[in-house]
Amino acid sequence: MATKQANPKKNILFVTGESSQAICHRLELLRAGWAVTRVSEFIEALSVVRNQRVDLALLNLPGDDAVATDLPNVLRGVAPAAYLPVIVVADTAAEQQRCRFLNAGADDVVCLATAGGELVARVGAMLRIKDLHDQLAESRVALQEALRRERELLAKLRRDNANLQTLVTTDALTHVENRRGFQDILAHEFKIALRYNQPLSLLALDVDHFKMVNDCHGHPSGDYVLKEFAVILKQSVRESDVVARTGGEEFGILLPKAAPDQAASLAQRVREAVAQRQFNIYGRTIRVTTSVGLATYPHDAEITEPEMLVYLADQALLMAKETGRDRVTALCDVPMPIRIRWRLRYQQRDLAGQDTPPCPQKLATNRRQASR
């Protein structure tokens, strides 16, 4: 008598006829504690495997049935489980027949005359293997789910980092680069221009008499003017150009690979577009103008670092404001004595212990003080 297996949840499909030995085998399996579903046709076996839970298939196949030898693979193909063990009960114990069934996909082959105890032991061994396969399949599913969650989390972190980077480097009012983003891009583009000896131009722009806009029409009107001013700038530049708000009403446009004449042409277009734009605010029309300073590396020979490009473009802007506003002043058009004085002033700032010249925001404060 076979030892009873304490696992009543195992379901065995027994494809066999009603021979006395097959009946004995079925009774042994039932005594071992397994549920046994017996069918006599291969079509029935396919239906049971497809629609019911089957933990193991036991096939009593005729030895001369060549077509039936592929049944193990067919059953596995329709089984929803990851692995379905198949044991073939052969009519004889001939070696050729056993090899034929094993080569056809069977996991084990027993003889019809095999004792019930041995059959139960072989079935139990295959069920243990199936349990390992099921555990492996569950682990694989759990791992895939964990990887999916990790990928989703990583994608979310990347999106959050990109959004955070955008928030950190974008001006909240005008949606152009802020001063921090502008400085990072300027440093990068200056390295490229220096390495490949390419021109790099910078336009420093300022909304003329902007304090009067705020004082006469209110700060919401001033914010609207700044937003529309930024729109004009973005519509005027190339895709490779960078527009930034560097101060209160101060903006900068970085122009990679732009020579002084190209930068001056863009500056004039921007100046004219601003002068022609009507800013309609609360039923009232406001007109503003802009002053522009222009510097270009390496055309302007005194420029040796990105901070100096910003400083000299800003000095050219300050000269444009001091000489009447609503105009473009290029560093190359500034008299040489003045340029020498600016260069010495920049160098003196370094010698005075400043690691870098004033940032655009401080330069803008100097411009407002000088324009009063």
C-alpha cells in the first residue's frame, strides 16, 4: 500500500481506457490523496487541460500510435500553467518505446505493469518538480512586477527631475531662462566657442523707463509688459538662441555662431518690434521701447571669459541708455579709449578680490541708478 500524500489539492488527469491495470492505477492515485479526472479520448484531455486546473497528466498511450506521441507537447501548449508534467504509461517496458515517448516530450515513462506504489512515487516526484516550477514562475512574475514598478518609479523620478530642473532654470513670469539657467548655458556655449573658434554674441536688453510703467499703470501691467516683451524676443530668435530674464526688466539673448553683423541685425529687429507693439492693458494702450547692448567673442578681442562677455555687453547697454535709449550699441562701435577703460575697470574688480564681476542683476541695478 502506498503512503498517502497530504496534498488533496493536486489534480491529476488520467488519459486511459478501462483496463483492469488502469483501474488499479487510478485507485492507487486516489488512495494517495490526489483528485483524478479520467478521460478516454485525447480531445477530452485537451478540453480538461484548457478549462480545469491540472497538475499532472498521466497518459496511457498505445505504443504504435505515432500521432499520439506528440500529445505531451500539445497538452502543454493549451495548459494555462507555466509547466505541466506528463507521464506516459506504456504498454510494454521496451527500451525503444520508452525512448520514443521521452523524445516526444514525456517527462517520465512507466510500464502499464508497474506496481501502484512505484507509480505513486513517480507521480509524487514529478509533482515536487512541478511545485518548484510553479514557485519559479511565481518568483518570475513577482520579479517582473517589481521591475515594472521600479521602471515606473525611475520614469517618474526622471520626469520629476526634468520638471524640477525646468522650475530651477526657468523664470516663473516670462517662461524664459532665468539668470541661473542663463549662466550655465553661457558657460557651456563659451567653452564650445573657445574650442572651435566660433563666434558667440550676447545681446543685453532693457525695457526703457519701466519704472514709469509700474508707477503709472500698476505692477500687474508691468508684469504683462514683461511677458509680452519675452514673447517678442522668443519670436525673433533662432531655435539655437537662448532668451533669458537676467533681472527685473533686463533680458539677455545668447547667439551661438552669430557674428557681430548678424547679432546687430537681430538686435535692430527686436528693437523695432518692441517699438511697434501696442500693449493693451485694461482698455489702455501702452508703448515701450528697448535699449540693446551687443558684444561678440572673439571679434571683441578683450573678451577672454564668459563673465567678461556679460560685463561688456552690459556696459554697451548702459551706453545705449545714456545716449538716448531705444537704440542698439555694439561694443565694436564704442571708441577704443572707452573700451580700454571698461576693460581696466573689469580687471580692477578682479584685483580688488572679487572672484567674478557683478552678476547681471547687480549690473541692472547700476543701470537703473545711472538712468535716474
